[in-house]
Amino acid sequence: MPAGPLEPGDPPVLGTFELVGRLGEGGQGIVYEARSSTGERVAVKLLRGGADPAIRRRLARELESARRVAPFCTARVLHAELDVAAPFVVSEFIDGPSLHDRVRDRGPLREGELERLAVNTAAALAAIHGAGVVHRDFKPANVLLGPDGPRVVDFGIAQLADAATLPTSISGTPPYMAPEQLGGVHGSAAADVFSWAATMVYAATGEPPFGNDTVAAVFSRILNTAPRLDGVPSPLRETLARCLAKDPEARPTAHELWVMLIGVGPQTAVPTEKRRRSGPSLAAAAGIGFAVAVTIGILWTALNDAPGTRAQTEPGPTSQTQTTGEGIPASFAGTWSGDVLRDGGADRTSIVLVLEGGAQNGTWRRDDCEQDVRLRTTRGNGEILEMSVVQLGQCVGGDITLTLTEPGTVEFAGQEGGGSALYEGTLTKG
């Protein structure tokens, strides 16, 4: 997409990146086309609300989550500067229009073009969820149609930047929001699947499935009426209908969705409550995730006939992701419980964390979700644990930090994958 000229007040450089034009502006900030010191074409997002220390802290965690996502499905984060007056994030430049602009300018996608978009974006969503990240704002404007296939962008970072300016706690874009988001659920894997389906309806028809008029009217239809799927070809129409179910438990997961799209039809891979709430062991889950990632990479190459697009794993900082050989310190062994608050407000959640000394994983319980937690690293002479909560069905993954303040008491800080909300509180050993 061509960049517009810089405007008065735009900085000529950010860090070592020379700004050459504006790509867009929104509530979260301004996106520029830029050049690196080596001449590489990049996108630079200058974020609003960056002076808030809490925003900066969450942004750092968000970038760590973003770097886990396979690079084939998104615009890779290349660089970030957070400890400056105006924080900015540098990402890979995707030379192509958004799905929103493509449909607006040239009309709906047809036949093979639509099928390739559906399969490739479902594969991307499965990879995003497999990394423990929830997008929370999947919509046509956040799908870029690059020369090597679609890329899903703006997960996590977009929601984080908007959190400082949104007048309410609702996150998402109205025509593409799931019913549960209207009830205060701040995004989930199931909501992402709903938003993906609404985006595919837009790609096929030029209109979202619940209209795009007033916010009140759109919300009423999302809650109370069936989606309008006229113009969506079969069998994609039947698959989208399942993804747009009002009940999040009735929707397939992103991986099940992907299997449906490449398999024999919408009757494939029916999700069950048992599978969503009780999952495989950590080792089995890791093996399944690896197999899914390999298969997605093979499919991506076959569909796009571009061997160069095969995903390459991007290692994260080893100091943050390696586990310790000794496992969980004995001082953290036991059953920990307590209430944590969301963003320091009144939204209180009870959690239980069961850890065993010397082990590399444990168990996390919150609401009706029970998930594995995996040790990532220990710091501060063994008085700080960093752990990852493993995504399981509709139960969101994320990162947690436990700081031992005295025997039997830890300070808890946690963030859901791909989300801006920070949960903090005190847990005691029982």
C-alpha cells in the first residue's frame, strides 16, 4: 500500500529509522513507512499512551508474546524502543493492501482466492493460539495481503495501545466482536474464531454478517439474530455458521477449524466439552503443537507455491525462555491460592497454583479452567519464578511471575497471552 507524505509535526527519524511516509493513523498511534540504517524497508508504529509506566510494562510483556508467534503468519517484530518519551515498535513491512481495502476497492473475493484466504488465515490463527496468544481484534483491516500470502497483524500491541484511550473495557471492533465480548469477556480463543468467521463473510460478500450501521443495531444482531451468510459459497458457508455460534463452546477451535477447511467438510473435528476442559499432558500437548506447526508450514508452501515462505523459527531471548535444570525451588513447592485484581480495579479473580519442588511444570486453576504451567526461568537467587500458562481449548495461556516475599507468601503478576490486562495480587501457601 502506498504511503502518504509526512505531515507537519511528524518526526523525521525514530531511533535509527528514517521515516519516509505515513501508512495510517488510528486511536493506538501512527504507522510510518521507514528505512533502517541498512536500507531495509520497515513499518514503524509510534504508540500513544506510552508515557504511562504501566503501559510500557505491559508492552514489554506483549512484545515477548508476539515474538513467540511463527513468522509465516504475521509481520515479525524487528525492534522496539520502550524507554523513550514516545515508544515505538518496528516490524516487517508487508507490501500489500489490507483485506478491508482490497474488498472495498475491487469487490469480494471469489472461488480459489477466497478458499486460499480462509485456509491460510485459519492456519495463522491456529499458530497464534498455539503460541499462547489471543488476538482480540481479528478484522479485515488486520489482515494484510502480502505477495507471499496473507499476514495477520496487530494482535496484542494494538489492544495494549488502545487500552489507554478506550472509554470502556470492551475490546474489539463492533461488527466483528463475539457475543461474549459484549458481556465483558476481554477476548478469548473462541472469540477470535468468531471474529475470523465474520472477517471471512466480509471477504466473500463485502459486508460483515451482522451489518455495519449503528453500534447499537450491530450489537443487537450479534446477540439475538442469525448471521447473514447470503453470498458465501458452500461448504465454507456451513463452516462459518458453526464458527459464528452464539455459544463459544459450540465453536471449533482454530486448529479444528483449519482441519475442517482442508478436510472433508464442516462435520469434521467436532469439539467437545471434555476436550476443552481437560487436555493432554504437557509433553503430549507439546508434541501435538509441533506436529501442527510442521503441517501448517507444509500446507502454506503447497498452497502458495513459494518454497521461500516456509516458516523459520525465531528463537527468543534465552535468558527469558530457558528453564533451569534444578526445576522449581523447594521454597515455591505447595498449593498457593488467593485473589488477584485486574489492572488494580475491582475485577477480582480467584486462582489456585499447585507446584512441586524440583519439577518443571505444575497446575493452574482459574474459574472453570485447569491448565499446565511451565517453568521458564528463576531469578533473584531463586526468589523469583517466571512461568508460562499453557493454552488449552478455550482456556487462555499467558505468563506469570511469582516473587517470594516471605515464607508462605508470594506476589503474583500475570498477563493473558496477547492481552493488555495485568493481574496482580498476593498468594499464600495453604
